[in-house]
Amino acid sequence: MFNSELMKKLSDCFGPSGREKYIRELIIDEIKDYVDEISTDPLGNLIARKKGSGKKIMFSAHMDQIGLIVTHVDEKGFLRFTNVGGLKAKNLLGLHMVFANGLEGVICQEELKDKEKLTMGKLFLDVGVTDKEFVKQNFRVGDMCVFKSQYYETEDCVICKAADDRVGCYILIEALKNHPNTDNDVYYVFSVQEEVGCRGAKTAGYSINPDLAIAVDVTATGDTPDEIIMEVKLDGGAAIKIKDNSLIVHPEVKDMLTYLSEKNNIKYQYEILEFGGTDAGPIHLSREGVPSGVISIPTRNLHTSGEIFSKKDVEECIKLVRAAAGH
Amino acid sequence: MFLKELTELSGVSGYEYEVRNYIKNKLKEIDCEYYIDKLGNVIAHNKGRKNKTIMVAAHMDEVGLIVRQIDSKGLIKFEAVGGIDQRVLNSKVVLVGDNKIPGVIGSKAVHLMSKEERGKSLPIDKLYIDIGTDSKEETEKLVSIGDYVSFKSDYVEFGDNMIKGKALDDRVGCSILLELLSMKLDADFYGVFTVMEEVGLRGAETAAYQLEPDLGIVLEGTVSADMPEVEDYYKTTIIGKGAALSIMDNATVYDIDVVREVAKIAEDNNIQYQYRTSGAGGNDAGAIHKTKKGAKVVSISIPCRYIHSSVSVASKNDYENVLRLTKEVILENQKGD
């Protein structure tokens, strides 16, 4: 059964890269009764542990989402900003944004003759307030905002913001709540700052020093009009990564995930992503090296306010995480 | 303030000997404990009251050039080390190698340039260094491939409390760090003079690996974009408006709570500060915060106009504000209960 309430809560929670406090608190609340140990490291990674005397396994899903950061508040009460994570100016026009304090704004542009030349510097946020003093008091350089959009669900799919990677968090939370009976020493990590370069995973990987690491993150699909050429599709099952720009999955990890899928009747597909990377990138290079892999959730329309994934795929991913945790 | 001496030394990334030797001598004079690590970082220790491990970093290296070829006429072809502003290279006076052979960067005369070439800055491969010789053999007696080249630029104080020199990025940080170490504060911190920042934050990474700081404080010379043609919202920092606190750059998303704490310390002590409002660039904080188990970091910078050129300009007032603020931040973090 898909836990819509949890997924909606995760998607709606504020947490751009470097400002993960609220999403971290939400997840702590959700999992604290199910874990043996829970801690937050200096960068803000949330590290939950199910103790065991066996193999040390680290799962990582990132808590942070893409957003914008205010760089200037002008005399007229407009805000200038730059992107936090992979956002392009042309995809931002007209979008509704929301700040940690609940205040909102909409993205407007300076008059431009040539739309192709639209850059971040030509955009500004109108926060709908004519009282300049109020703007000065409530919006400061360094404040971040994220997409505001309505969570929506059909029989098959979810359309929401920050599915990247709150759906990964959802999967780890659900797997953790049904942690398999095992000797393995399992760490469920909810990492920070993935969208700006997988920074949290680097320090978490160092601290935990695992024998095996598996990132759980979204991936692109090739099943939409004019999309990239890619085999991955919605409803194709859990995507077992083979490579992306940050990682060539250890063959034994790929084989293990394939074996576990087949043994447990888990629907899976292979994924080769020709761009991007995940937490497994820095983790597999940590210390003496860590055999690492990725379980991906096929997701359309990535890095927008409406990312789309299949609920069935999510169920398969949860099963695969549980199987790997207990293997 | 040690800026005159520090800016007139050569220290292109990977070849920081002169700067390191100067700093070593100063540390001996003020009787400060230090060691040199394998990459060449100078790691000084100011012992005192301690709650946490603090690493204060300033990089010794500067952007410069390196000799890659000597042509048949004895002219020297070169490459950039670090992010050199190519527009400013032509007609500059440089010093080549350990013996500081004077040279000028040249190119063909303006009369010989095609229409397309005029009005454009010349790319590095169209430029050469002329050391006044007229044969390959003669040049080879004075210069070898691999020799480092730095700008020749005198330190000058001028105008309204302003200074001009080369390598203000980051000799301003080195100078402030030396002053902090001279104060003998009863607050524990490591003062790290790092190598190879300009080629990718390399020294800071190994230094942080050794020290495992809880808090990293990076002292920098950063870009000032307060020129008339720049819109207000693009002015990264403004010269004369105080210590610049970073909120985000390409290498670090700063913990906003730590940044606001530093801003509050500035306010409480009447120290002028501003935010560095650009997402671009990066400094040693990027390496420090991601090393081992991770660390909190803050960058406190001095705005520099014409950075990465031979004639950077900064304000002595900003320098004083960065010095005072850094001191207060260290004291605040190590104060007793």
C-alpha cells in the first residue's frame, strides 16, 4: 500500500541544499521509534542505524531539493537570486516559490527582446508586498526558497515537487520500518547537499566507512516525446544502475541486486545515465574505496515543480532495498 | 600589516617557497609553534583556551604563469597557472624563475594586427615573454622550461586608504593570519597558510585532513564588482563596505546559522560587514567542510577590485574589519563558560 500521506509530507517539506533542518526533523520524527541509533553529523546528514554484527551496509537518499538563494534585495522590494542546484533560467518563468517562513513569491523577468538570452540575472522575485519595510524585515540575502506546487496523485503515479529525492527518502523510511531480520549492520543515511555536488555523502561515507553502499535516487527516463534515448521507463520496475557520470557500479553489486530481484520476484530494469551522478559517486571513492551501487526510481520531468514517478516502481524499490539490507 | 613584503614576493601555485620562508621567519620571530606538511602548507598553532578545533586558513599561492617553451628567437611561450585574466597579460612586466629574470609580455605591434584582432584581448598562445635575448641558447642560459613566472608589481598605498599590488588574493589573508598569530590570544586555533588554492583547493584538503577542525575560518581576497556598469544586484562585494561573509559559492553552501552568528558578532562589536552575494567562485572552505567527517565553515573576505591581475586594489578599512571580526569570532568560539 502506497503511503500517500507520508509521500505528501516529504514532498511538501522545505529543504533546499544546505537548509535541510525541517526535512531532517520530519524524518527523525518518522523513524525514531524504529532505529537503534540516530545522529546528525557536522554537515547535517541524518544517520540512522539498525545494529548488527555482520556486514556494514550504507543506504543513502538525499534530503535536499533544488531551490533558489536570495543574493540581493533592492530598494523597490524585489529580490534577485541565483540557483541552488541544477536549475535553468528558462524553466523558471512564472513559477511560484515559497520560503522557509511560508512567505511566497513569483518569478518575473525583465523585458527581453531575445528570449534565448534569458539568464538568471534577468529574473527577479516579486513577493507581492508593497510595504518596502516589510520586505526588508522578512527577506534577507542568504534566504532560500523552493518550488510551491500542489501534490497530486493518480491510481498509478504521483506528480509532485522534490520527488528528487524525497521519494528516495520515502523508500528508505518504508524499508527501515520493515527492516529485515538480519545480522547486517545497516545505516540508513538521509544526506545533505546532493544537488550541489554530493557533498553530504562524502563526509557520511567517511564516517560510516561501509563495506557496501547503495544510493537510492531518482533517474531520468526515455519514455516521453522527444526524450533522451534511454531504456528506463515508468512502471518498468526498480532501476539498477550500471553507470552514470559519477560512478561505474561495481559489477558484483550490480550482479547482487539483479540476483536479489530475480530471487524475490522484484520487477527491475537496468539504467545507464549519460549525465549526472548520485551520492554513490563520492561514497565509492571514500577512504580505501567502497563497492557501491544505485537503486533508481524512474522519474519524468526532473528538476521541475512537477516530477512524475510510478507508485508501482516505488514498491519494487522498497522490496529491493529490504532484500539488499538483509542479504 | 605585512602586505608590502608579502605582495612583493613570488608564490605561484606549487612554488610557494618565498612566501613560505617569509612566513616561517615571522613565526619564529613571534615564537609561534609550526610545522610544514608534505604538500608545503605551513601549519601554525596558537595555543589557548579551547572548546573546539578551529582552523583559520589563508592561501599563500597566487595565480601566475609557467614557462612551457623557448622558441628559436629566444622568446618564451607560457601557460597560465590558475585563473589568470587573459585580458590583462599583454605589456606586463614579469619576473621569470628563481633568479627573477625581468621580462615583458609582448605580442606583435598594433599596426600588424588584422581588423578582427584589434580591439580584442589576445589569447595566451599569441603572447610571449621577452627577456631581451635574441637566441634560444642565450635564453636557455637564464630560463628553463617549468620555471614559474610572476607579475612584477610594487605595493602602493594611495587614495583614500586604498592599496594596490599583485596577489592581494590572498596575501591579505596571510597578513591578517600573521597578525592574529602575533596577538597571542588566549584562544586555541591552527593558523594554516595553504598551498595550491588557485589550482583547486588542494593544500587545504590535506591540511584539514590532518587537523580535523570543527570550524574552518577562511580568510580571502575576493572579487569586488562595484564598477559603474555593474547593476547593484550583481555587485558581488563592494570595496570599503567591510568584511564580506560568503553565503554560497561554487564550492560551498555555508551553514546560514553560522554565517548569521558571525554577522551578529560583527554587529555586537561595531564591525562593518557585508554579504558576498554571488554563487560563483570558490575557496579553501570548499575543501575543508567536506574533509573526513565534515566541518562547519565560514569565509571572511576582503573585497579586491581587478583581482587575478597584477594591479589588485583593496581597502585598508576592509582589512581592519576582517582582522577585528576574525579575532572576535575566534574568541567567541573558544570562550569559557
